[in-house]
Amino acid sequence: FNVDEAVSLLSSEAAIDYVDVSKHFPDKITISIVEREPVAMTFVNNGTCTVPVSIDSKGVLFPENQTAVTDSDRIPIISGLPVEHLTGGMRVPAKYRALIEQIAKIRSLPQKYFAAISEICVVPKEYGNYELVLIPAHSKTRVLTDRALNEDALQYMMIVLDVVNSIQPDVSEIDLRYGSVSYRTR
């Protein structure tokens, strides 16, 4: 039994984060596997249909595990990532990894902020930058924001959303970019 070959074979599986294989004299083999934990998901076209794909905290894309039991907080859906096809162990482009790290940090908090957000849309800007459009789960109002996604920004978004919807119920879009609040009605 070749331990290095077994580790290589198991590590090639995209949903596996860490593998440890050891031989014990005379006839035992121990295999320890740590699966990747999804922090977000996106959808990728595989040529025939669109399939859900999970993203871990390091930005690695891997097939969604249909049988895995996830914790009670929701895993946010990210749209607009430039991923056309899925290959084993593929990572999101480097400029979007900070966003994935921010999402992982927010998910580790005791509050379940992503239960209130239906989707995070990545909107590319000129010169290679991007902004975010957050779509709340219980509102028809889109929220435009910059790339800073943290606990304070989400709390601010929720407060502004409540205030604006109580004052003006037919708001279609709230813009939180550039340090001020503006909104657009339908």
C-alpha cells in the first residue's frame, strides 16, 4: 500500500480539504479526511445546465454536497463571479477572495446576518474593481454598496432599509456608496 499515492488520490477530490493516511504495523491503515466547509455558493454552467457550486473560506470551488447537513444560518448566494466552468480544486479569481474572506468572517459571528440576505451580486466596474448589490430576503429593495462587507455595513444596511421603507414604501434601490444614503423609487 502506497501512502503517498493514496493521499494524492484523495487530495485530488475538490470537496476534501485535508487528508492524512498512515500505516500501522502489521495490517492497519488509518485515513483521516476533513471536508471543505461551504461559506457561500454560486451557480456555474457546466455546458448542459447550471449547477450549484459551494465556495470555502479559501475561495476553492467544489460541488455542492446534497446530503450534508448545514448549520442553521444560511449560506449566501453570490452571483456575478466570473466563473464559466468548474474544474477540480479551482479557486475564485484573486480579486474576489477578500469578499469570500469577509463572508466567512460574518458567518462566524453569532448573529445570522445572511438569513436576511437573499443574494449578493458582484457588479464589475471599470478598471477591474467591483461593487456589491445586496438583495434582502424580505424586501423588494436592492441595496448598492462598495466592496466592504462587514458586520457594521450589514447593520447599517438593515437600519437604512427599515427607515426608508417606513418613509417611502415604493423604493426600488438604496445606494449606500460614497458615505451617504440615496434611494430611487419605482
